[in-house]
Amino acid sequence: MTTTESSAAPSTALAAKKKSGGLTAAASNYIDERTSISGAVKALGRKVFPDHWSFMLGEVALYSFVVILLSGSFLTFFFQASMSEVHYDGSFVPLKGIEMSAAMASTLDISFDVRGGLLMRQVHHWAALLFVAAIGLHMLRVYFTGAFRKPRELNWVIGFILFILAMAEGFTGYSLPDDLLSGNGLRIIDGMVKGIPLVGTWITFLLFGGEFPGTDIVGRLYSLHILLLPAIIVALIAMHLVFVVVHKHTQYPGAGRTNQNVAGAPILPLFAAKGGGFFFLVFGVIMLMATFFTINPIWNYGPYDPSPVSAGTQPDWYIGFADGALRLVPPGLEFVGLGGTWSFNILIPLVGLGLFIVLVMIYPFIEAWITGDKREHHILDRPRNAPTRTAIGAAGVTFYAALWAAASSDIIATHFQVTMEGVIHTMQALTILGPFAAYFIAKRTCLALQKKDREIVLHGYESGRIVRLPGGEYIEVHQPVDEYERWKLVDYSDYKPLMIRPDDRGRITVGQRMRAGLSRWFFEDRISPVSTTEIEQAHGDHH
Amino acid sequence: MAKDDNGGKELAAADSSHGGPDVPVGTAVVTRDAIANPGFPPHDLRVTDVDPKAERRAERTVYTLFYVSVVGSVFAIAAYMAFPINPEDPGSVRENNLFIGLGLSLALLALGIGIVHWGKALMSNHEVIDERHPVRGSEETRARAVEIFEIANEESGFGRRTLIRNSLFAALIAFPLPAVVLFRGLGPDTDPIELLSQTMWKKGTRLAMDPSGTPIRAVDVTLGSAFHVIPEGLQDLEYGKLEEKAKAAVLLMRLKPEDLNELPERKDWSYDGIVAYSKICTHVGCPVALYEQQTHHLLCPCHQSQFDVSNHCEVIFGPAKRPLPQLPIAVDAEGYLIAQSDFTEPVGPSFWERS
């Protein structure tokens, strides 16, 4: 295709339009003759997006990010990322005259001396909390429906990196006001990094520009927070969305929907209306929260001082799991030897959580290797139809939740009047045993639900109507399920355990053995979708 | 009704695999007697499709909502002017926040609900169907891509001229390395280990109250009390106040001498049941700020490590391993508490070079 061809087609189309239109047509023509934008409209304008509430989680993440950018830009006009010492001289009387950093003082000014400043600060913080939460839920949706399968594995990895970056943004932002809690959070990071063998001491020394807390860290985190991290996030979000366009959105099983089509609302106008309207809804809800609920009242905490700390302080929610992991380490895990100090009380949480998130990142590739399925998958799995995957997910969620809850161990202890030690020991047990229990329960539940689906497909719904037959026998009449509903219950891919066979050279490799073992674990308990033969047999039984 | 929006092709309903028959299915079970896809169900009409009254009502709702949104925006602007922040009145900040926020919330929510309602009630909701194609490029495209790479290789000699290629790799690997060195400048030209190993305390430094800086006399430390302590002179430091405080903060407690179980080599580190310990947790460095008078336990509020003051602050619970370092103290001629020396070990979290 040559350039003359591509620009000739749209201009004739627009020329036709021009006859009927006035200003709009003229403007469209003007722009198209300079940008060839009609091609983009043609390609994307009627692109189809399927409809489901769970598809909106990613939208919530996207829109709250836009809100973060808007409110954050406003805040940068007032915030001073400097740790030079000033005496606070703003409107908040209790802190008047107190020594603090310019960062803290300017944050107080935003809160108390800029009209609408407190509102924007709270919008920014609430939107950030929502952003991370929405990404997390979106990831859970993608995981439990198998939307990460081919061809979307790489987009899963991009989304995963975005999740990590979102937490990094959250943490750097939390540290900027240089209040008591943010400084204390940095102190914990400092202590954790110092626990890394060999390089830890130097990393914190360079990060803080000398000893903790120093006078550099706020400025450095600010560069990360408003420049480097957002730039990477914007680029990755763009890639994430380009892939959504390239792959076209997945859809849940439904009558008429196949792996070769996608059914739903076209971007123009319906999806644009729903999505655009939803942006304002998300923005509105964040605004409502910022209007009514205080968040991060730094004026209550005061400026950072290494000495005081109030009991019962909590990090922002998404850091909780890491803080909880630090709390749950059993006593005494620090050793001296091999030329240095080994702080396993820090390394175990660091490495453990590191492995956990790496597993999350590479899960799509593991599952693809086990099934060996190279087909594209655009029809989502209902979670019950992939019992082992769902059970693994449930175990992961339980592990995360136990660590997260552990971050509130002191609050749980004081609130429910139980001993601190008891709470920690319970949480330790939950972190280890909880995932196994969750795995077992989730897997059995999935299999039971699959069996129920089979029953419905084969014998219909229980109608509750009891009929007495001429012979005196009572039966309950079963209402057959219609073919559209039935399709939702039978449209899923079914896998059997891998049979290992020797390769060309008559050998069975260790890799194959491992794959077979995993495959057995995944697909040993399986319930196949109902086939036509089975339906015919079932009908034979009843009529 | 199942028309393809792109070309009106009939749908291939039954086969759920994608990418042609030659794509390996792995361990997936492909059956011949699978139930067939029944095709799209008939389209359900909405009440606004059949009842013109309902359609007009929906239209009214949508434009009313948009006007309500305008009212919200105007209200927010009015609130900005009507509720200024008055430094004399702390409640004015709350009112400013509340009313601007309410106006904006109304503007945003009404706008959002209006647009969504317009979409759901009035815009065509006929399902549109797009055809999918395999994500991989077509065979011709892929062949052409390979061909282009081959031509590029041929024209540049990238594969042939290995000397050039390998030296290019070397240059590309080497050029970012100076950036790594540049980052050394993030920290000052001092040795971090030395800094971490010493604090402001030295022989004769008086123990002073945090934050006032008033020196503490031994007689003022009553039985059972606990003091938050900094070295005298900390407040007068020109630079590095917080860095010094982050290392030198101390907790001072007085126990009955018979409750103190002192190590033999530290017998003279206390004074009449008064002991001083570093306040910086040996886990990750939070201030160990909570003292339980009855049990003589110190609790770190961050990760709940507990230290037993009567047993030279050894760890009795939680993730910390090492006891809090003890500051040897004595009393000077005027009765003020003084340090005998600096801490005899680095305070705060462990680090690699510590031992």
C-alpha cells in the first residue's frame, strides 16, 4: 500500500460528507488532510468492547490514575520538596513556630492556607489508594478468569510491573510530606535495606545522601514520584492499552460468542458513553471521599523526629503485607558469620515476598508450559472451570491477606483485648496453614459447582413441582435449561493429565517428568463439559 | 441477526479453537460430540425502545442531570469565594473543603450518571460483532519481515563483519558504565561504617530531656518512671540534628536495684537502679517508645519486638535479635546524670559490616 492510496480513500469519503455538513465537516476535512486521522477513526471507531462488570476494574484503575495526575499536578505548584529547616508560620495554630522541613511546612500550607488545597491533597491520596486497589482487583479478575492465557501473557507482565510501580509511587508519595509517619516509614525502609548482605549499608548511605534521615531524601523521592515513575507508568499504560486493542478484549462464554468473534458495544458511541461517563463517576466518588473523609492528617502527627512514635500507626494499605511479613518473623533469626551480619529477620520477608511476586508474574508461562496448549484463548474461564488454578489463586489471596492482617496485629490486640503474642502466633499459623486450607476448600467448591452445572445441563433445574405418577410414584419435575443458558455451562476447555512418553532418543527428561507431575496435580480431578452423547443418554433415562 | 460488523460474514460457531488446525492443543481434550454453540439469542428490547413515553422520560432525566452538573460546578466556584480560609477560625478550612468538594462531587457525579444513562437507555444497544484474527502476522507479512531483516543484514554486513559487530557490542556495554560511577556522588565522601558506629555521646555528656534539652538530675528520676533522653547540646547543633538524634536517642528508667539483673561486666553502668538504653530498635530502627512499668518491658510499636529492661534489654518477643545497646551512665558532681562513654556498639538496625 502506498501513501497516495491511503490518503486518497479517506478524502473521497470526507468529500462526500462535506456536502451535507457545515463547520464540523470542514474542520474534520482540515484535520484529516493534515493528520490522516480518518484512518484511526475507521480502525477504532466501531471497535467492539464486551460488557461485564468485572471489565470495569481496569477502567477504575485507569481513571483513578488520571485523577492522580490531575490532582498531583495541582499539588506540585505548591509543594516544596526541600528538607531545609523552617519555622512553621502558617494558619494551623498548634504547630506555629515549630521547626520543620520546608516540605512539611508547604504541605501544611496546602492544607490550611490554599483554598481547595486540602481537598486536592485528599483527592490525590484517596485516588492513589483506589488506584492500587483497582489494579489489585483487576489482576485478580484477570487471574481467576484465565485472561492471561495466550496471546495475553506479556500484557499480564506489563500489568504486573504497573502494580509494582503503583506501590512504588504510593510509597514515595507517602514519604514526601516529611511528617512523623512518613519519616518513620523511611526509617523502616532504611533498616530493611541495611539488612541486605554486603551492599545494604552502602545502598542506604547513597539513597539518603549520608546518614538517615539526612537532607536529600525528600528531594530525591520527589524526582522519582513526579518524573521518573509517572513517565514509566504512562508509557506502560499506553502499551497495555495498545495490546488490548491488538488482542481485542476477552469475553465470557455466552451463546453466539466464540473464540473467533467478540460481541459487545462499539466504541462510538455506546462504549465511549459508558466509559466516559464512568470516568466521571470514579472521579465523583473520589471527590466525595475527599469531601467527607480525612486522609493522612499530617497536622496531627507533626514533623518528623526520630524519637517519638505513636502506637497503632499504620502504613497505607498496600504496604501492609510487607509490614506484616516483618512482624511475623520468629525471634532470633540474625547471625554473624562468613564476614558479616546475616539479618534473616529481614531477609526472609524480603526474599519470601520477592519469590511470591515473581511467581505471580510468571504464572501464565508456568500454566502454558503445563498444558502445552498453543491456541489463542479469547473466551474467559469461569473460575470453577479451572479448579486448580482457582485454588492456587485462593491460596495466594489467603497468604497475602494473612500478611496484610498481621500489619494490624497491634490494633487487633488492643481492639479485641487479646494478647499481642497470641495475635502474632495466630497470624503466623494462618500465614502458613491458611493457604493450604483455602486451596482445599476452593478446589472442592469448584468441583462441586462443576458437578452442579453438569446436573443442570443433563437434567435441568429442580422446579419444585412434585407430580404423582399413575403408579403411585412421586417425582420432582425438572425444568430443562434452554440452549442459550446451557451453552454458558458447557463452553470451557478441558485438559487431561499429561502422559509422559519417551522422546526420539528413548529418554524421559527431568523436565518432562516435572511437567507430568504438575499436569497431574492440575488436571487429575477434572469434570468434563457435557457432550451431546451424554445429553441423549440422559434424556433416554427420563422420557 | 448474528451479523459481522466488518463484512456480514456468517459466524463459525462451533469450533472454539483458534489459529487453525495445526496449532498444538497440548493436553486439551478435543471431543467430536461437543454441544454446538446455539448462536446469539434474540435481541431484547428495552422499555425505551418500545415506549415513547419512557424514551422521553429518559431524555428528560439525561438533560436534567447535565444541568444539575452545571449547577454543581457553579456551586463549587461560589463556595470557593463564599468560604475563604480565615486563619483565625480553624473551622473555616473544613467548610472550604466541604462546600467546594460537594459542588465538585455533584458536578462530576451528575455528569457521569447522565452520560451513562444516555448510553444505557437511549443509545442503540444492538450487540455488534467483530471477527477476530490470529494475533500473529499473516504468512506474507512474516515472510516479508524476515526478508527485510535479511536484506538489512546483507546491506550492512552485520552478520558478516564480526569484528565491527563485536566491537559495537563492547562499546554499547561500556558506555553506560560511567553512569554507575556517577551515582557514588549520591553520598558524601565518608565511610558509612564509621558514622554508624559512633554517636554524640561521650564521656561526661549530660543526659537531657527530649525535646526540651534540660539536663536530668538523678534525684528527679523517681522509681518506676521512664524518661525520653537526648544528649545535652543536641538542640544547639547547627547541622545534622536529626541524624544525631536518630542515633543518640535514649530511654532512661529507674527500677528497684534488686529487680535489675545486671551483667557482671556492666555492674557499674547503672546508677542506683537507673539504667539508660538506646531507644532505637535493633530490628529496623523504630523508636522503642512504649514502656510497661509493671513488667519492665519495652515494646517497639512498629513490629512489636519486646525487650526486658530488668534483663539488660534482651529480646523476649518479636523479630529483633539483639538487645538494645546500653549507655553506661554515672552522676557528676552536681548530681546530673552523665554518660561514661559512647555506646560500646553501633546502635539501631543491623548492617552487614556491623560485626
